[in-house]
Amino acid sequence: MTQKTCSMTKIKALLIALAFLLPAISYSQDKNDFNPIQTGVTSLGIAPDARGSSQGDLGAATDPDVNSQFWNPSKYAFAYSQGGISLSYTPWLRKLVNDIFLAYVAGYWKVGRNDNQALSASLRYFSLGEVTTSPVTGGAQTLNPFEMAFDLGYSRKLSEKFSMGIVFRYIYSDLGFSDSYAGDQNTGASAFSADISGYYTTFPVIGRNECQWSLGWDISNIGSKVSYDNGNNPAFLPTNLRIGTTFTFPLADYHNLSLSLDLNKLLVPTRPREADFDMDDPEGQRAYNDALENWENMSPITGIFKSFSDAPGGMSEELKEINWSLGGEYNYNQQFFLRAGYYHEHASKGNRQYFTMGAGFALNVMRLDVAYMLATAQTSPLDQTLRFTLTFDMDGLRDIFGR
């Protein structure tokens, strides 16, 4: 490929970053305060399913479902069904382009005598669409940059009320980068990571009603760095800490309402900025170069601990790095669902702020969920994002076809 080809591919790949940067650039009062955390393979942070997305992108402590692999895999040990599989599809950035999408498949199966443990797996495929290049010499080429991840998980009850889970993940990212002048081939970049999670649920009686209160946490994408340049310029994976709680109470017979809150923080060190150093002074330049070199050479595990105390603005800026989601779900007899939520990210850290809503309808065998996003900024490329999830319940299938 020519340099022109490479630049065209980079433009298409950067649309992922624009989804996070455009709202902040448009609405941040002081652009010097704009300091989002930078990671590689950013598509790993996109919520894949309609149920969690319609509640403001949350799911750390909601009732277990087939898509718990993304939110909190330890919930599978408390799943009500023997197993299930789901298919999700999200047209991404559809206000800008029409060929970027996220496809997601997830499933689990309960094992053991008492069904107190489960095996799970998921596959996500994020396509950046088709890029047709126009080389200076030779014929046009068609590229299909993408990112994907495949993972396997195991969860187990450690008591009647508490479970833990672990997931191992393989990540591959191919954004079409190559340099024909240097003789480099487009091989993409690979990485490995793991998740660890916990889930606690109890059933307090309030008045005459039995309610449910749950707590959940998940640390995802703990792993190696990813690099597209033969090991040079590595980027941190989007290691994320998610903590959430859900309270469910009955409104009447067959009518239940759940309220949930999730908090998220990227466990990634903040990249040094020139704006935080006196670049007119040789000492300031030297200090910046040293800080940047330390950041580039920092191990992912060191970066996790560093991420709690390295923001240039001190503790006040660290608190701004915590995103929160608030959502609710109404269900009638586990057959009809209405959901709504809100997601908030500080303006200096990306300014993703949007309302979500959705609905679901379930039969014995399958359930269809739909989610819709309304961004608070009309210029946001995330506005009007749709998600669809189709879930198949293994218990329902066994009832139809016989055991």
C-alpha cells in the first residue's frame, strides 16, 4: 500500500476515537482541561447487548442473563436457566457512516451436581467497514479493518449468596496499518487479558414483600499491552473496574421493578501532556520526555496501581475519571420488560452523556431486546444508536424437543 492508502485507513480507524472526542471538543469550556485516558482496542469498552445498554450501560449487579460475560461473569453461577445463547448487533456511529458495526455472541452452561458453577464464552467482532483505497500507482485495494476478542470463563458459587468468576481473553486488532516503503506487512496486533469478578445477592423482607439486593464488581482486561508497530509504541488495554448495586422490589403480583447504579473507572495511567510541563524551559522538556518514557515503559500491573494517583489535577481529577450509570427495569412476569437509564462521563474525560431506553419481550424459548440511545449533545455521533439482542433459553428448547 502507499502512504496515501495508509492515511485513509487511519482516518477510518480514528472514527472510534471521534465517538468519544467530538462531544468533549464541542462542549468543554476549557480545552486545556480535556484529558481523557488513552488506551488501545477501545472497542472492548462498547456495551454489546440491548438489556444493559438500555439501562445506561450497566450490569455489574443486575439479575444474571446470557450476556453477563461482559458485565460480570460471576453472575452465571446464579443463573436461573441451565444454559443459554444470545446474538447481539449494534450499528455503530450510524450518524457518520453506515458500515461500522459490533456483532456479539455469548453463551453459558451450568455444570456440577448442584448447578453451582458455570462455563461461559463470548465472541465480539467490531468491523470498521470497508475502505477502498486509491493508490498513486496500481489498482485500488479494498481493506476491512476490524477488532475482535474471544474469551472463555468459569464461575462458581462460594456460598449461598456469593460467587466469583474468571475469564481469559484473546484479543486481535487489525486496523490496516502498513508501510509498503518500509516493507512492513499488515499483520495486526494480538494481546491476552483476564477478568476477575464477584457477585453477592440476598433477599431481604421489607414489610410483607420479599425483595432482592445485589452487589457486583468486575475488573476486566487485565493483560498485556497491544502494539501495531512490531513492539514499538505499545498501548494499554482498557483495563476497567466496574462496581454496581441493584435493588429489586415487587410492585404487585407479577410486577417487579429494579433500580441499579454502576460506577466505572479505567485502571490505566494517564499519559503525560506537554500542557502540564514548561516546554519553553529545557528542564521542562527533559521532565516531559522522562515522564513520557516512564509511561511508555510502565507495565500494565504497575499502571493499574498508578491509575489511582497519577492524574495531573490530583484527587479532584481522579474523581472525574469515575463514570456512573443509573438505570431501571420494569418486568411483568418475566415476559415483558421496559427499561431506561442515564450514563454520565465528565466533560474533561470524554463528555459521553446520554439517556437510554429499551424494551424486551420473552417467550419460553427466546427473548428479543432492543435499546435506543439519546445523547444530550445533538452533535454527538453516538446519538440514536440502536442495539438488538436475541436470546435463546436452553431450558425452553429442552421442553419443546424433549429431554
